[in-house]
Amino acid sequence: MRETDPQCEAIIKVDSSEAVALVELLHYMYGGELSSTMEGGVVTLVDMMLLSDKFGVVSCTDHCIRLLKGLPMTQESATIYLEIASHVLVKGDIQPLVDAAKKFLATQYKNVMKCEDDLCNLTLPVIEAIISGEGLRVPSEDQVYDMVVKWAQEQFPDLEERRIILGSCITRLVHFSCLSPGKLKDILARDDLDRDFANDVVREALFFKAYSSKEILDRRSTNRGYTRCIYYFDLSLDQCKRLKRGESIFSGRFYLGKQSFCLQAMHRSVESSFGLYLQVRDCLLKEITVNCTFSTMKKPEMDFMNKWTTTYKFTTLTGWGYPNLFKMPWVSFVAKDNPYFINEMLHLRAEVIIIE
């Protein structure tokens, strides 16, 4: 080191906040260990780790990381690990600490609706860890969007600054393709996002909904523990006419609390007409109770009208629904003057809510 040259003056520049850590770093370099007061504190150990990394004292960096791995994870330590991971490149292996911090925060804030106000005080890396975590329990993706915007409004009251921040992170946090049409419309009506950016993400979401595989769309929601879902199921008049008695058409999958469901449209009989059912797909992970409301669009109102509501506990793979949704014979149902067909399309909607 430069200090070994008697002709060269060694000057080390540090910030005032690094003064304590520098003394400890010198203690470690010349004594081979940290003082006992340093080994139990997350903040001081992190300061030591960063400073030793800054000056290339690899052995001290690794020693601090080993000590940090042995400490219990807390919200304070988890927040610190995510902050340094997003701003500092440490040569030591801190990825296990970062992964453990993300898992800890995702578990602590799993039910975000019960701690929504607390989220507004958290930093962006922490928000990202919570919302990106497995099994996030939230009624629907609409609530995720609302929470992210509320957090940005609290943290960045200046509109232009808020737009910049949201523009840089919101597509990592929100699955726009899983938002309801009403929420997509609301995004365009508000000014939280840059106008061009808002137009782009809404247009992309609508194209994805319209033209992407249902299975691809469904997989986007598997890491959310949705407790409420609104699913749209459209059938053409021609599809219905081709249905033989006893035949069915199934929708794509949608997920609630990790359980996959689908809708089943069925030609029951000449008398009981059109049946609509909620079905469990794949396998039943556990007994689950849901409240289900079937709605359909109708002329001249051109809006969805509730047709049937029930609460049902799934204990097997048996579907549950309404065998005569429109209360008309099949011949009247597939007639061109049926007011439930709009431009020869039947628009169905199912709102499903998990009952705790």
C-alpha cells in the first residue's frame, strides 16, 4: 500500500458517515477481526461491507457478508439489503441476502389490502419486492394498479416527477393485460401517467386481451393470489347454433387463490335451453367457497345485467351453475331477434369472489 513508501503521503478521503466504519476497517486490517460492538448490528456491518468493498479489502467484505447472513431478517435489514442491491455493486456474494429479503417482505405484506396505508411509506425496491412476490393476496389486478399509483402520489407529489417514476417502474409492477376494461378506461381519463405512455400500455393490453392465447394471459396471473376475478366470455351466434344437445364450450382458465377455474356454456335441452357453469380446472387444491354472479349484455340497454348469483363450496371437481340462464327454449335462444345477441355475439361475464 502507499503507506509503505516513506516518500509518499497517504491520504484517504471518506464521507463523515463513513468515519466509524473506516476506524473499524483499519482495526480489521491490522488486527484481523472486528470489534465486538460491530458484529451484531446490521447497519454498522453494512457500512463496513460497503466501505471495505470501496477500498478493495475483499476479505473484510466477505467477513461482513458472512456475519450478516447469520443475523435474523427484519423489515429494517430487508429494506437495507434491497437498497444496496439497487444502488451498489458489491463484489461479495450478497444475492442470498437480497433473495431472503424479498421473500421476507413478500410474506410479511402478503395480504396487502390489510396494510395498504403502510405501503405508502416504503421505498421503491421494497414495493417491487412485495408486489412481485409469489402469492400476493389481492382482489384483482385493478387494486395493484391503484396501490402503485397511490404510493407514487404520496412519495412524489410533483406530477412530472411522479410520471417519470411511474414510467420507469409501473410495467414491472402491474400486469396491464389483467386489468379490467373499466380500469384501462380510467387510466386514459387520469393524468398520473404520461399521455403517450398511457396510450401505449392500454393499447398493448387491449391487443393482448383480444389476440393472445388465453393460456398465455392466464399464466400472467398465477403469481397473484387474487380473491376476486371478473372474467368475460364471448360466444358467437354461429357457435351456439352448432352446439348439439349435451355439448359444451369451455372458456380459457382464470385463477383465484392459485386455483384454476373456467366457464362452461352448455346446450342443455330443447326446454331448458342455455346453461352456464363455473368449473374447477386441473385439480382441486383444497376445498374452496366462492360467490359467483353471472351477467350478460342485453339490448337496448347495451350493458351487463345480473342473471344469477349464488354461493357454492367446491369439494370435488363437479361444476356449479345455472341450467337455464335465459329462461327460454333453445329455438328462441338461437333466434336472430334474441336481444342477448348483439351483432350476433353473446357477451357473458362471471364475477367470482373467494369467501374466506
